[in-house]
Amino acid sequence: MAAPPGRHDGFAELRAARGGSLGLIAAVAVFSVAVNLLNLTGPLFMMQVYDRVLGSRSVPTLAALFALVAFLFAMMGLIDFARTRVMARVAMRFQDRMEQRVFQAALAEGAATGQTHAAQGGLRDLEAVRQLIGSPVLMALFDLPWAPVFLAGLYLFHPVLGVVATIGGLILVITTWLNQSLTRRPLQQAVLSGQTADRAADLYRDEGELIGALGMRQATFLRWRGARERMAQATMTGADRGSFFAVFSRTFRLFLQSALLAAGAWLVLRQEVTPGAMIASSILMGRALAPIEQIVGGWQVIQRAQDGWARMGNLLSRRPPQPPRTPLPRPAARLEVSNLTVVPPGQSVPTLRGVSFSLGPGQALGVIGPSGAGKSTLARALIGAWPAAGGAIRLDGATLEQYDPDVLGGLIGYLPQQVTLFDGTIAENIARLSPSPDPDAVVRAATAAAAHRMILDLPQGYDTPIAQAGARLSGGQIQRVGLARALYLDPVLFVLDEPNSNLDNEGSEALNLAIRAIKARGGAVIIMAHRPAAIAECELLLVMSQGTRQAFGPRDEVLRSTVRNAETINRAKGAGGGVT
């Protein structure tokens, strides 16, 4: 499958990654020639035993033949083992070459569509292809072209033997086609239902406290079980059909060997073939049909790999690799947002329309507005998570797209409403999972976020392991760790989305001190706020409503002109009431 003209061809990427091992695959093909030629050892040995040794009663001839056969079988085993090891390495090389690309494309797909499990699905498809490349089923595909050669040998013995074997082979080929046709849809349905059940399980696990508090345990369980039952039903349907064809293929091949022996015995009685040829033909037919039987039995592996290859190719086509960007010098904290319009992933209606403002070094901007005003949408656009559908965001004159995503991430400190901690230690979370973190910078960031003492009180301090859900920490503690992560290595621009929603007075004061320090060293701060304490350090204020800018300018002037409780907000230094 190729991409339309003008569109990136993800399938070409996959073929190129596979083509990088063509030398090894060619070696496997040569090994397969040797293995299949050596497969003739058994039939030829049986012919010699029945037609020469038994007739001559020569023990030395039997011993010589057996020694030769032992050597040939040992060579066949070594070569077969070698090709299996080579293909396992081809599979791992393919995965190594595509793993990062598929992971990044899946993350981009998730960010653009809102599908949080896109990365997991992409890597699952890659694993399915890798399993096929390294599986015995692929060896059967290498052996399959030799089936006509072995059938031709049967015709040399006698045409009747060849006809019997050919009819049997055709029946097995039809079985393979029926297996593909009848099991494809159930297996696809099982994959989709399994993904739905996994997403539901992850969500219910993370929100277990809320589910319990609202009495939703039974309802959520029934929903999850429904998805699991649909997956199980589709899996059982596909497995039942696949097992039927696999068993039929195995049983029919055994019957076919008996039928061939019966035909051979009839020909021996008619003195048209020798007993040795009768026995050899049965073994030869088994060699000819073995790859077909193996392919039928492993069809689910082939099916999953085919579907995974198609999905990966389409994914890579939709999310082409990012071209290398010219490194830019560290920018000044000068932000220009002009006529910004943003459409959330998976939606068609913009939630942010025509927003413009500017922010300079040492300044802090508060963004206020009711729920649904577009504050979080603006935050996601400022950090580059959601692309602009119109307008532009410039950092020191350069659009966000001109920065490498990882470089841009290092220039921005982001604190979302819902802080997520990753599997690892406290220090690793603060250091943004860096493989070579700066311990001094970790401690400085934690200290600035008023989290240093709190971390030291944990059982292992900064080395305390923590799971994604942050079960060891309270909401306020998680918020402080998230703030420390945002402060790590002194980014240029800070985007804080409801930063003090879970902070106590100490944490709120630490937040204000951190904002002052950021401004003092020339950084810029943008705070999406609902509580007045969050904008206490802001010189500028942006008022939003229904995704549009209502007012922008010095904080006090904007408050007096647009907000009813302006005096209350101006007096608020703690966790006062909301903006109205």
C-alpha cells in the first residue's frame, strides 16, 4: 500500500526499516535452500533401506548409510537453528529501528486526536510485526516455495502419488483461505473491544476514589465487563474458527499420509513402484504439506501482523517525522500572541478565537474568566501541545514550530491543573525523567517550590519511588512536586494552570515567591487563575469569556473596568474567593 501523491508514505518507512536487514534475510533464504535440500535425506534413506539394504542384507551398507544420514541431519539442525537465530535478530533490528519513530508518531496522534492510548496501540502493532518476523510461521513461509518441488518428486515416483498429494495440498490451501476469511473480522473486533476495556480499566483505576464516593462501583464494573465480554466473545469466535481449521489441517494431513500409503501399497501390488518409493513418498508428502499446516496453525500471528503493519503504515503516513530544526539561541522571555485560534483535538469548533496579547521579560500575566472561557485551551497552545488553527505564538520572535519539541519543552515550565507523576523517584519526576539529571538543580527547584522539607520527610527522601497515581502523596504534595518540575533548570516561560488549586497557605506563599524569583531573573509567567491569590504577583491581566479576549492591560485597570469584586481581589493575599 502506498500513500497518495504529496502525502508522506509511512509504508515506505516500514519497508526501508525491513530492507535494512536484506543481507540477513538473503542469508536466511540461502539457509532455507540448504534446509529443504537436506529434508530429502529422510525419504532417500528410506528408499535405500527398503530397496538396497533389506534386499542385500548388507550390514556395512546400512552402517555407512546411517552414518551419512546422521551427519546430514546434524547439519540440517545446525543450519535450521542458525536461520532461526538470524531471523530473531532481524526482528529485533526492525523493532529497534522503528520503535522511537512509532512511539513519537503515536504520541503526536494522541495529542492531535485526544486518543490517550495511541502510543500503546502503536507499540502493540510494532510488537505484533516483530513477533511474526521472529516466529516459526515466517520460516514456514520460506519453506512454502519448496512444496511444489517435493510434489514434483512424487510425480517422478508415480503420477498417481502426485495427483493424491496435489489434491490434498489444494484442500489445505482452501482451508488456509477460509481460515483467513472467517477469522479476520472477529480478531479485529477483539482488538478494538480489548482496547476499549483497557481504557475503561485505566480510567476507573485512576478515579477509584471518585467512583466510590459517588456510588458508581457497580455501574462502572458493568460497563467494563460489557467491554470485556465483547472482547471475549470475539476472541472465542476467532479462536474457535482458527482452532477448527488448525485441527482440520492437522487431521487431514495425517489422513492424507495414510491415503498416500494406501495408494502406494496398491501400486506396489501392481509392481509399478518399489516399497522404498512407497515409504519415501509418504515422508516427502509430509515435508511438502508441513509449511501449509504450520501457516494455518499460526494464522492468528500472521493476521495480527498484517493488521498491525497496516495501522502502523497509516499512522506514520498521518504523522510524518519532524524535519530537523536549526538550533536557535536561548530566547528572551518575550512572548507575542497574535490573533490566536485553537481547535481542540478531535473537535471541529474552536474554543479559542482571535486572542492577542504580549508579554515581556520580568512580567507576569494573569488570565481569568469563568469555567469554559478557554483558559486551559490557551495554556495548552502556549506550551505547544495543541497547534494553532489560526494566528501565531512567537517566543522572542520565533514561532513555537521553529523550536525542536524537546528543546521547547526545556524552555517552558508547565504546571497543569491535574499534575501527573510518573513511575520513578521523586528526583526523577522533578528532573523530567532526564537520563542525566542535575542533582543540585533538582534540590534548587524543590526548595523554590517549598517542597524540599516535605520530600526529606518521605521514607527515602528524593529517592522515594512513586507510582503514576502518586499514592504516597496528598494532592497538595503532588502539586508542589509538579511546581518543582516546572521550575527545574530555570525555563524561560512559565505557564501555570490553576497552580494553587491544591496548595495550602505555605504552598501558595512559596508559589508567589517562585513567581517573584522568575521575574527577577528575567523570566515570564502566565497564570490561568480562578482564585485571586494566584494573580497577586501579576502586573498584567487578560480577561476571557467564551474563548475570546474581553480585556487586556495592567491588572488594576482591567479589574476596575471588568470585575465586580475588584476591591476584594486587590486585597486578597491568601486563598480568597473567586473572580466574578
